[in-house]
Amino acid sequence: MKTCNQCGKCCIKYSDGGLSASPSEIDWWEDNRPEIFKYVSKGNIWVHPDTGEPLSRCPWLGFDSSENMYLCEIYHDRPEDCRHYPTHIAEMITDECEMLESKDLRDKINAQKKLDIIMSDSRPAFRSS
């Protein structure tokens, strides 16, 4: 499995209404990061501050054209949904995640173990049902 190359596929896909934030995250933003909180409405994240309409893309997704990669402008304060991605190999396959290598597709069990190690500082290990 490769390291993340910041292709932005996950951020683009899930920021269009596919993300949520916990009430405690929202409360923290309100108290500590009002510039983030202004994009929250009625518990929903990434809504237009003036209209309350959902945004089609996360307002914090930037692009560095000199490096040809996407950047999260609130990386350390991003929602838990973002911190936990990617969770499992099947999700990465569906999302065409560029971290995957052909060996990961041949041996998904070991790929999941490797992913859990990579993500250990961001989320608990994935447990399949």
C-alpha cells in the first residue's frame, strides 16, 4: 500500500453531503474555530453561511497547483469522518483510492491490516462483521 498522494478523490466525493460531524465537534468549532462553525447549519456541515444551502464541495479543500495535490485547510480540526477515512479496503476500491496497489487487491486481508496500521493514529482498527 502506498502512502496517500493527496489526489483529493475522497475529499471531493464525500464532501458533497457525505460527511457529518458530532455535536461535540460542532460545539468545539463554535467555541474555538468560528470560521469553521459558520459552515454548519442545524447540525449539518459544509453549508453556505448566507443561504444555508449545502455546498457541493468542502470549503476547506484547497489545491496546490505547484505540487498538483489537494490540501485540507483545517486538517488538525477536520471532522472525525475525515480523520477516519479510509476505513476499509472495500471502501478504497469503490472510491478508486490511489493508495491501493495490485498486491492489496490480491490479498485484502493483509491490505486491511496494513491500512489499520497506517491509520492507527487516526482511528480504531476496522472490524468486519
